[in-house]
Amino acid sequence: MKVIWENAPIASNEVVKRVKQTNAWKDNTIYTLMTRLAKKEMIYIDKDSSPNLCSPLISEKECKREERKSFLKKVYDGSLNLMLANIIEEDSLTESEIKELKSILDQKQNNVRKR
């Protein structure tokens, strides 16, 4: 998806070429993935053009939101609090990271109060 988001519209064979630069996938695997993304209506493949051109139908932000929701639901029963608590308990956070997290939460709290 990143290759398509960053280069759309992009020829399907160019997607394959660029993906292969960072992955050891075979051409057929990449084409299969693109076909599945098209069936899920995440990308559009213009089969009337030669070569076929690919364009995103979903933004990167929207995709990340949906993936995050899916991950939370599958792994943490949809609980963001449970996931964050688990991360904080199990990972070593630097003082700088703790300050950054507090700042993010404070900003969110201020935004909620303004509503």
C-alpha cells in the first residue's frame, strides 16, 4: 500500500518492482496481494490501461485506523487502556518517552474539555 500511496497512479509492474526492492516476495505473490486489495476495495486496478494502473481507494490514515481497530479487537478485546497498560508494564520507557506520553494525554484531555 505504501508504494501505491506514494506513487499513485502507478503501473502494477512498477509496484512489483518496488516491493521486491525491500521484500523477497515472488512476482505472483505481489500480484495476488494487489488482487486481494482490489477485492477488499482498498485499491483500484485500471485493467483498461496498459500496463494496469493502481490507485488507492483508502487513505493511509484511514487504513491505519482500521488496522488499529482490528488489532485492538483481536488482541485486547477492543480495549485501548488494556493495550497501553500492557505496553507500559512490559516495556522499558525512558523518561523522555514518559514525558511525551503525558504530553499527548494532556493535550487530548484539553481537547475533550473544549468540546
